[in-house]
Amino acid sequence: MLKPMGAQTEPDELPPHEIFNGGRFISRGRGRHPERILESDELIVVLQGELAMHEDGQPRIAGPGSWILLRHGHRHGGLAPYPKNLSFFWLHFRFSGGLPKGIPLQGTARAHSSIMEYARLFLNEQNRIKPDEKSRDLLFRLIFRELRLSAGENGDPARSGPPLYEAARRLIRLRYSERLTPRDAAKALKCNVDYLGRLWKLRTGETLSVSINRLRIEKAAGMLRESGRSIKETAAACGYEDPAYFRRLFRTFYHMTPGEFRRRQMAVHCNTENGGSASVQPA
């Protein structure tokens, strides 16, 4: 164990910390990450495969080139069994004042090969009979410098959600009016459709298809409430060419047809315009 390093002044430097140990995990397709609460922080950088974990019940899913930061004092564990092709680098450490600012709990490395080279050198140094602690600390700092730089390139560094999930969320909000399917979304995001679907389900609790339809129907409800478009026009504006299918989906989410929804909204509008009070009971 290293003693805490002194306070640093450079922006890329790290606050006082201790470095414990690291290693490389190679899956045999059995078991899953144990449920536990550690006294140290942990960094996991995935080399190959997909790691599905949680921290305090919040999903943490990482594919090749992505990292997960797990905080001391928080419960974490596996969400799914280890796949056969999974391999990742892990590192245990502890910052005296909490994790440094500017590095999210999950992200994708801009230079994955650089981080893995630093990790390889770190493990080589650790395995020496007499490790050079200055070299270990320098490599530790270089790894976290890459995480900070990656966070800056990926967008808001304070965001803790998986970057692929955030990209998918933005995509469906931009393209909800198109005939967008999960396969179309995966193609646009250049990822595997099954991986995207699992990530989305773990993050939201529902399938990507349901989320796309939910957003479309919410947009349609707003149009029915505020515009004079016909139901057919509203359906087309939200990506539905078949008005009958649109009506069935609308009933699924709102428990009434689009026509009934519009009539109720108009009734409320008329009552309030006349100065009376209106109360609409849910269907």
C-alpha cells in the first residue's frame, strides 16, 4: 500500500490517493461478479466482451473500450453471468477526498490502446520482486488522465449514464417521426442491436421498441391537444403510416382512442375558458 501522495497543483494531476493492486480478469464463461461493498474504489476497463454490473441497483454496462468506476462504501455486483469472451483490467485504489471531478462513473475511452498499454506496464511493475512505487504511481496517473480526456471528448463529464445509452436516447428524440426500429438505431450508432437492446432494458426497464413507441405516442398526444391535425395526419407526423395500428398503440398507452382523448381535452379547454372548473377522471 502506498501512503497518500501530496496535494497537486497541475489540472491533470490527481488528488491524494492510495494504490492497492490490479489485475486482469479472463472469463471461462462461469459465475458472475460477486455482490460486495469494498473499502477501496475500483476501476474496470473492458478489453473484450460485455460486462453487466450494478452499483446500488443502478446498471453499469461496459463493452470493449469502456470503463466503470465503482466507489468504496457502495454495494456493487453482477447483473448477468460472465460471457466466455469477457476480459477486463481491474485496479483497486482510494482517493482521500472521493473520486476526482471531471471523470464520470462510466464512459468510453478515446484511446483504448493507450489505457491498456499503461495497464499492462502497471501490472508488469506490480509483479516485480521490488516494485518501483514511483513508476506505479506515474502509470496510475496516466490512466486517469486518459479517462479525464475521454470524458471531455464524450460530452458532459458529470453525466454518469453509459455514453451509448445517452446517444441512443438523443437519436430517438431526433428521429421519432421516422420509421425508426431498434435495428435502425443500432446501425446509426454502429453497435450490435442485441447489445443496445440489453443496455436499454437494464437502464429503463423496458425494450427499446416500447420506448420508441412511448415517445411517439406522447408526441401524438401533444399534437392532438394543441393542433387541428386529423388523426391520420397526426399518426403520419409521428412515424405511423397505418392509422389503425396507431389507434391500437394509443389505446395501449392512454387507455382510450385518439378521438376520445381529443374530445376530453377539448371539453376541459372549453370548461376552463368559460371560467368553470373541469375535472376529468382517468379512463
